[in-house]
Amino acid sequence: MDDKRQFIEQLKHQLAKNPDAEALMRLLLLYGQITPRGTAFELDWERVADGLIEYLRGRLHKQPTCSLLLSGGKTPEPLYLLLATRRYRNALDWSRVHLFWGDERYVPHDDPQSNYYLAYETWLRRVNLPEENIHPMPTHYADPDEAARAYERELRRYFGAEASHPMFDLVLLGVGDDGHIASLFPQSPALDETERWVVPSLAPTEPRQRLTLTLPALNAARSIWFLVSGERKRAAIEQLFLQLETDLPAGRIEGSWLRFWWLSPELYAVAQPAFIQGEDSDPVSSEQAHSPDFISPNGGGASLS
């Protein structure tokens, strides 16, 4: 039995224990390619939207509400525009979904540079989602560190004051040209934060002041979907998928099949040598992809329970 078939058999076993993983399994089996970094897909925005709806619907069969963490930057705009259409507005009970942000530029919410502003203008103002379910990062404090602590308190109100980390049902992340995720940039001190969930950070471009979730907060998510598009990301994707070791911030998200990499066609082609096809696969890559942390929904910080 080749590597991929063995991997799929193990996933089927997980599915029996975690029925709400069915949406993720279906995406993987129909469209995914297993890599040591996670599961790679060619980016199709309708497929992303359909999968997101189906997965969150599965979570809502198991719990009263679910949590979706939104990405910053312009990349998710096509997804937001789709979710604003009637087809997707009516596909889910959005009153049971809570929205959070992975990072924010320290500008007012009505500033076009704001991550909240993009989501609101393209999607949220068209959806019947209760105001109390929308949790933007605060940017009105004089001190960004105070704002970061306020947002952590907001997260703890939702996830529980005693929670060790926030366990988002689904996290959407972009990847920058330099491999950054959220507002965790290369060489940023924020990358080394191990206790706090939210911290201020500085970007190399304006507006420099940011707020960002930390690596422990992101790695605790049940599932993470990377949305990556554009030729300028080629070098980062090459390093992430074709090298076993990397210092890029995106490489510090722990590997798991629950980490979905939605890559635009030119980037999907770059990642293709990392796809695990069968017995002729690189034995180190194969080992990594079949390790307990990669395969188990309780490994790599991820849990579907």
C-alpha cells in the first residue's frame, strides 16, 4: 500500500471518531495533495467558500456557536465578496458564528487600510450577523499594548477565562512576500512570545504599528487555511514547501493535514515537488507527513473535538 493510500486509511479512522471532520476530509480526498507542510489545494474561491460553509455547519452540529478568525490584507477579498452573495448568506446560520481578526493595522476602523474595514465593506454590512458576534481588534487606545491586552480579554470572554489558548474553529491566514503571517514578521520579537495571545508588533511598511495574535494562539486552532496568491509569493512558497527547515514565520505553524494551503495556480505548481504521491516519495518528507503530530487531530496544536 502506498503512502497516500495508507494516509487516507488513517484519515478514515479519524473520521469515524470525529464526524464533523467530514467536510475537511471531502476536500482533501477530492482536491487535496498531502505535503509535509499540510494539505495543498489549487486556489478556487468558490471551493474555499463552499468548504468553509460546510465545515462551520459541521461545527455547529456539535456546539452552540463557532469561531472564525479572519485574515488581514487584500487576499481574502474575493472570498468576502462571495460570502456576501445570497447563496452564502442563506447557507449558514450566521447568528451562531463569531468573527475575530488575526491582526490589525493600528488605524481607525473606517480607514481603508483597516482589515476590519475591508471585511465590513465587502461582506459584513450585507450579512445578518449580530453586532455582538463581530469582534474587531480595538485601535482607539493611545497605547497599542493596552489595546492588545483589551483584545485578549475579549477573546477570554468567548473562550473562557481559564483557557490556556483560544481554540478557533477555523483560522484564515495570508502569507506575505517575506513569509509573514498575521502581523508576525521575520525577526519580530512578537514571534518569541509564549504567554500572551495578542501583542503589538511593528511592520516594515506603513502603517507600521500593528496588533497581532501570537504563534501559540494561532497554533491552537482546530484548522488553519492559508490563502496565498500572487507571483511575488513564489520565493516564500518555494522555501516553505521545498525545504525541511525554514525561518519564515509561516513555517512556524505546526504541520498537520488540518492546515490547508490554498495556492494560486502558479504557486501550486511551485509546491508540486512536495506532493506525496506514493512509494517513490522522499522518505524524510513521507515520514514527516505520517508522524503522529501531522496525522492526529490532537497533534500539531489542532483538535477537532
